[in-house]
Amino acid sequence: MKKKYKKKPETQKLFVPVPKKDDGDEKSSSSSKPTNNQNSQQKPKPNAKQSSNTKSNTPNLHLATKEQLLAELEKRQDEERDDEVEGEDIEEEDSLEDNASRWIRGSFPEKVIIIGGGPAGMASAIYAARAGLSPMIIAPAMGGQLQGKGVDVENYPGLHNFTGPAVIASMRSQAATFGAVFEDDFVTKIDASSRPLKVFGNSTGVIEAHSIIVATGADSKWLGIPGEFELRGGGVSSCATCDGFLFSGRHVVVIGGGDTAMEDALVLARTSKKVTMIHRRDSFRASKVLADRVKNHPLIEIQWNTVLEKIEGKPISTPDNDSNDDDDADEMDLDDVSATATDTTEKIVSAAVLKDVVTGEIRTLSCDAVFVAIGHSPNTGFLDGVVEFHSDHPGYVQTIGTSTKTSVPGIYAAGDVSDAVYRQAITSAGSGAAAALDAERFLSEEGLGNEEAEMEAELLRELASEMNDASNQSDMGYNAYEDAGGRVHGVKESLGAEL
Ligand code: NAP
């Protein structure tokens, strides 16, 4: 028994070192109250915190007076209350951060509404926010070419080793820092027949604005053939500039006969082993200079009168389905085909099934990637009948000169919606910044968005109304465009006449 009681429990080492009692004490202690009840003799020792408290400033409550007990009780209640308040403060701070960049409907029209959350929209937002315009951005939370890009963005200066979503998230938080506010919605219509302009959000309803920046981007056109959707990110791409480098030293296929297809083929020929162009007709529609370069390039082969029927894939070992843990999760080994892979295993492009449209012959071409370059569709359907479109590039918004101005004063276009040529994240961001500068100049020149002036005029109107001197006043409330002297063009005729 003595041997047993001398053995300390393991928790003992966590305690503040206590001078060890000599064996004699221990013996006398354990032997002074001999009993058969082991539990009563092996009382659990206090934990370290309690132990140190007892030693320092916590009174010995067994010996405390009633006053000391009450003081201790009060002190503990105070500590509990402080802890609760601290917890609430932290929760409140978190939710404030979440809510800070959410749009809240106000009493006045928005100074500027930016439609679209890609690089063009975010650059507009940062510039407009820094100009004190408190821009409102309407865009679906998920969407946009960059947002859907799983691989790294390698061609945006200063942003190396970032994925598309990471770049967008960073731009978004930068805009929010300067006061931009966001609404997760998509726009169905714009009404520019009267001022303020009206933006119709699918779930938000009508929002009035003095100016609008359209930055809704363009979506790549796809063929809609088997394997195309399934193998996106596994060798099927619509952006040679973005993804071509991943297939250095490989055989790649390009579909299309326009300028984009030519440029893609030429870009890919710089790094790929071989480029095969597949075109459905016997001549290119691309500009002669580009077409000639493609035709004369030693690494580019053209298959005329041919269409792509199907893209085939082969399973690949990736860090997720490979038992060998690989540190670099982004890397795929294009040669490492897993023999045991199942249907759910990730796949990469292995071949293109082609059809000769003249002879009907079907053939299979081994390849490592397929770049679909059959054009883009700008997301401008909601602008039908509102702004003018480009005569040479159907669906693209026509901008005036080198500016981002559209045919409607106060409406600006930035990024791929008005750029059928460059369509890069960096060029979109540049035009987004320009659009914010154009919008800011418009608001300043027209004297719009001055909420103090609008508030003052509203009060004056109410006073005048009370003095029964408002017989000629409409009950529409204050109209900032009266203050602007009717200089804003594109105002609805009836309103123009009033002005
Ligand atoms: P695009 O000129 O419309 O050419 C699309 C190509 O894809 C055409 O050759 C078309 O074949 C083919 N195509 C369309 N649908 C297809 C399908 N379902 N199956 C197979 N092939 C299909 O588009 P883009 O090349 O993207 O050019 C768009 C505009 O941007 C053009 O005006 C172009 O000049 C301009 N751009 C200019 C530059 C530059 O100047 N550096 C660079 C890029 C783009 P068909 O020929 O048989 O119709």
C-alpha cells in the first residue's frame, strides 16, 4: 500500500513545483488515517490553475468572512460579465466586417452602379470608390472568366502564382476597403428613357443611378460536343494565352478559322511540339496577314473541311487519387496514366475524333489539348434597345473614340463587353479604370450626385409646398437634373420638354 501511495499520478508534472514532502511525512500522512476506502485517500489534486490561484490572490474561502465571500462572489460575477461582453464584441466585429460592404438601399440615386464583378468591374470600383463615389457593384457572386479559371493567372503583372478566384477576391476586398458596396444579383434590364437611369436587378428590383458602368464581360462560345465540358481544365480550353504554356512540348489542336484561332495557333506554336488546326471550311475568315503566317508556320498543320465530333480523355493520376502524396497539388503528370483509374478519376485529353465534312470519313487524332477558338458572346442582352452596338462585332457595345462612353450619356462600357480584340484581364482592368474616370468627370460636369444639394432642395420644396406655393410643382420630388440645367442628353423627351 505504501508503495502504491508514493506513486504520483501523471498530472502531477503539470503543477507548479511544490517542495516535495519528505518520506517520513508522506508515510505518516498516508498511515495516519488508515482506511480501506482507497478513494477517500486518493483525492484528486487540484489543477495547475486552481493551484496557482489558491496560492496567489484567491482567498481561502473556507476561512473567509461573510464580507470576503460576498466580495469574491461579486468579483467573479464581474469577470463573467466581462467575458460575455468581450465575446459579443468579437461576434459584432465579425458581422460588421461581413456587412460593411453590403449594399443598403438609400434615399438618393446611386452615383454610379457598376454591373459586373470581373477585372473591369473591380478596377472601376476601386477607382470610383477612391474618387468618393461609393460605387455599387451588382454581379452574381460566382461568374466571370477569371473567376472560373482554376489554374494560375500567369499574365497579370505583379500577380504571380494566384488563381483567378484569388485575384478577383483580392480586387473585391481592395474595392470594399475604399467604400465600394456589393449586391449579389444579375441585371435583367436598364431603362435610360428618363433620369435618373434605372437598373433592374433580378431579385433587387429597380435601383436608380446617375451613371452606369457596364462590365459584364463575354463568354467563350463552345461547340457542345461530347467530352468538351467534361475535359475543361484537363486540356480543353478557350484561352491559349492563358493555358497554352501548360502544354509546352505537346501536340495541341485549335478549332476555328478566325483571327482568334490564328493568334491562338501562333501563340501555341511557340511552346508546343505541334499544332493542328481544324477548320470546317476550305478557307480562313481571318485577316490575310495572320492566315498567311499560320499557313507558312512549320509547326502548324491545317486540316480543312473538318469538324470536331468528340474529345476523348484518359484517366490521370493526380495527388487526390494517387497514393503517393505529391507536394505540388497543381501539377499533373500528363504521361502518368493510372491503370487502375475508374470513371470518376480525373481525366485529361487524349484524342480528337474528327469528321471530314466532304467525304464523311471519321478519324481519331492523338493530342494533349484542344483549344476552342470559335468566337465569344458578350453579355449584353440586357442592353438591347438601350445603347448602340458595334457594327463589325455584333453584340459588342460601341464606345466613342478612345473613351468608354457609349451612345447614352452616363452609361459607360469597360472590358470584354466593348472589346472584341484584346479580351485580357489586364486590358479589361485598364478600361475599367478609364470608365470610372469617365463617369466621375460626367458627374462633376453635370453636377450630379451631390446629396447635400439634393437634400437642401428637397427641404426647400417641402417648405414651398407648405406655403401653398407648390401648385406648379410635380409630386415627383427633387430632380437633380433640374439643377443640372437640363444639360444631360438622352433624357426622355417629355422630361426634356419639362426641363
Ligand atoms: P470569328 O471571327 O467569329 O471567327 C470564328 C471562327 O470559328 C470562324 O472561322 C468560324 O467558322 C468558326 N466557327 C464558328 N462556329 C463554329 C462551329 N460551331 N464549329 C466550327 N467552327 C466554328 O471570331 P474570332 O476569331 O474570335 O474573332 C472575333 C472578332 O475579333 C473578329 O472580328 C476578329 O477580327 C477580331 N479579332 C481581331 C484580332 C486582331 O485583330 N488581332 C484578334 C482576335 C480577334 P466560319 O469561318 O466557317 O464561319
